Amino acid sequence: MQTCKSCSDLHGRPASTTQLCEMALLGVGELCGVPAVEHYRCVACGSSFSRVLIGASCDCIWRFLDGRGASEDRAAPSAAPA
């Protein structure tokens, strides 16, 4: 199954961005009693996300963990010929 458009649009946005699709909260990680990261799964396409809540503002983003079909968005550069 491909990553839905809402998940593709959410990847890399600030953590303060409201979810663009229905997400199931899977867990919350804390650091010294403060929520630091949340893990979600998209109900529509099954993509997994982390939502980083603490750190520098550039680190506090929505991030694909293992999005189905997200490989096109994050394709690794092709290896150089041997």
C-alpha cells in the first residue's frame, strides 16, 4: 500500500502541525518526566511516524519511521559502478 497524500505532506513539518489524517497513538517516550516523542500509525495507509517534541526547533518535526511507499520520497542515491 502506498503512503497516503496526508502522510507525505506531514513528513518534515513542525511538530506543532496538526495531524493531517487519522493517526493512532502507539506510545509516548518521556525524558525526566517530560513527553519527548510520540509514535503514531496512520489508520489509512499504515505509515509509522515519530513526532519529536523536545530539542531544537529544527528537530521538533513529524518524521517517517517506515512509511509504506515513502521510499520514493527518501530514495537513497544509487551506488556508483564498481
